[in-house]
Amino acid sequence: MRNALRMAPLAGVLLAAVLSGNATASLVSEDSPFGAGTITLDTNTGLRWLDLTESNGLSHDQVLQGLMAGGTFEGYRLATSAELGQLFLDAGFVLDPGTLGSFIPQNHDPAVTLGGFVGVLGTNGNCGTGCTFSFSAGFLGDPPFIPNTFAEGNFAFFDNTAGQDPSSPSAPVGRAILEGGSFGTGFSGQGAWLVQVPEPAMPLLFAAGLLGLTAVGRCRDGSS
């Protein structure tokens, strides 16, 4: 039942994943006041994602304080699970409902790619001797699905091609999780998925201004 509840808000994202398959990567690195290459622009959605490394280790309360006026992250907000799901898709992840949350070979390269953009926060995952495991997690703005936690999303990838851990797949694999649970005490390996809302395009603003002037002109003509 809990799994069904977690999946419900993501139905649109998952349907898009099934219909489109592996999406073409549409991510571009940009500079910000935080430093060079600290923003990932998703050209498909227009959202700008702050690197997870900039909020790594902060508690949920510290992130919220940083989002307030004058805070470290003023001008950003916590992303939703649906927005993160779209970012995963645009990075090339497969988010088939049957494999969401599982390690599969198709998601290894997209996870490595996304890690190169937003940052890999942990490389000490426990997957056995001879197996390398990297991961990144971040808080989300959704209501929690698990009591006394905060919503989060994460991705991870590992390589067990040496086959030294028989309990893990003997291949490079990756995983994406949406709306997981986190206690939010702040730890190495977790940050916050922070986004900037895209600004209106100048042509649209110009058109809106023209419409406003036209409306004013008509009112004046009607009153004369």
C-alpha cells in the first residue's frame, strides 16, 4: 500500500518515461555565485539546479533557514519529486515503474552523467569487497511518506565487474529513487535538491506589455 501511495503523485512522470524510453540528455553546466559549474540547467524544463555539494551535510532545518530572505540559498526552493523525476529522465535514466528504485544496467551511465553535473556526495557505500559504490541524496519539497522523516530523492551507481561480491549484480548498474525517507539530521552523502524557477522569456513579457497597452487604449476609446 505504501508503495502505491508513493507512486501515485509520479504517475505522469513515469508514464512519460515508459512512452519515451531513454530521454536525450539535455543538461548544461553553468556558473553561479557559488562557483564555476555549480548550476545544472535542464534545457528541457528551464529549471536550474544547484549542485548538491553546496548543501551537502546540512540538516533539513538548516536548508529551510538557508532558503529564507538573506539566507545562503535565497532565490532557490526545494524541488518536488515530479521535478526530480523529470531531471532523472532528461539525464537519461529509465524510470519504468517495474524497476524504479532497483539497480539496473541501463541506469549506470545516466547516474554517472548526473553525478558529473550535480556532484557525487558519497563513495563509501557498502556493496562488498571489490565493489565500488557511489551515491548522492537530497531533500525534496514533498510531504513525507514515512512518519518523522523528510522526503528525499537519490541516485546511486556501482561497479561489480570483478564479481567479488556474489550478492550484487556482476555488472555496472545504477538506481534512482524518488520520495524516499530521510531523518534529515544532515550527513555526508545528502544535500538538498534546490532549483531556481525559470524567468519569463523577454518576448513573452514584451507581448504581455503590448496587450496591456492595447487594452488601455480600447478603454480610453470607449470612454471618450
